[in-house]
Amino acid sequence: MPYGFKARQASKGDRELRACLKTTPTRPSPDLASPEVSPTVSAVIGLLRFVGLFNAALWFGAAIFFTLSIDPFSSSEEIRELLGAKNSPYFSIAIGQLLTARYLRAFLACSIVSLVHLAAEWLYLGKYPQRRWLVLVLLLWLGGMAEVYWLQPKLRQLHRLQFTRAEQRERERASRSYRVWREISQAINIVLLTGIGGYLWRVGNPPDATRFLSATKFRS
């Protein structure tokens, strides 16, 4: 067969193939965030966003309430007048420490929910969290762990030592140490409050456009 005839036949086949490709409609695979996705997937996406925002708001609100109301409660004049001179400041501070323990348990619970929420966004939606926000949540969790298992037990021990039958010098040393560690704990609480506020802003205002896995990848 002549070479020219083969070349004309091949070019004719190429033109028919390109024409066929132009006329064939191409439909991109839908993303999980698109309206074409099943209502179940859309509901899960909405649920994840709601849980993240609700947890961050609850976390920030609890931190605000503790910092402005619960923490100054043990040293307020009202609680001293209520308990009387014989029971204050030992029992007033002890009550404040009990309330602080309740708050810190809620703090740790919210931090764990935030970590789980970031993991769910990554695994289900394919949206990998930015490193700074992941580090922030981890630092908040570590700060809560330090308060629960290090600072608060130390403060309780020093507080009891101030009112025991130990020598006067030991009680004075315990009182000075208590005031120092108390100020450290308050400074850490303010730093944690600032970090929670930043996390709440991130959840309410995502820094980047939401990136999702395609539905075909998700099904596979």
C-alpha cells in the first residue's frame, strides 16, 4: 500500500477521533461539598462544622467564665464574709480549687474533642489542618494536662501545708511558694484563654478555601 495513502488514512482517523471527543460531554467528578453529593454526605459535613464551632464556642465561653468569675471567687470578700473569719481563707481557697478541678476536666474534654474534630476533617473531608492550628490545639491540650497533673496538685499541697501544725518557718515558706505558683497558674490560664480565642476564630473563619476529596476517591 502506498505511503501517502496510509498517511491520509491515519490523519482522517485522527480527525474523526478529535471530533468524537469534542462532541462527547465530559462531566467532572463531584466533590463532597458539591450539591450533587448524597444528602447523607452533606449532612455529615454540616454536622462536622457544627460540632467544631459549638465545641470551640463552649470551650472559649467556659474559659472566659472561669477567668473572670470562678478564679477570683476564692479570694473575694463575699466568700470570706459568708464563711467567716474562722473558715477563711482555708475553706474559701479549697472551694475554689474544687471548682477549678471541674473546669479543667471540661477544658481537657474540649481539647480532646478539638483534636478528634481536626482528625475527622482530615480523614472524612480530606482537608489537612494547617500545622500552626494543629500545634495550637496540641499546646492547649498539653497546657490543660500540665494544670491538671502538675500545677493544681502542687497548689493543693502548698495550701494544706500553710495551715498544718508545721513550724512557722515552713508555713511561711509554703505561703510564699503558693503565691508564686498561683501567679504562674493564672498567667498560664490567660495564655490558654488567648489560644482558645484564636482557635475559635479559626473554626469560625477558615483561613483557606475548603479542599475536599472527590467523591470517586472517597468511594474507593
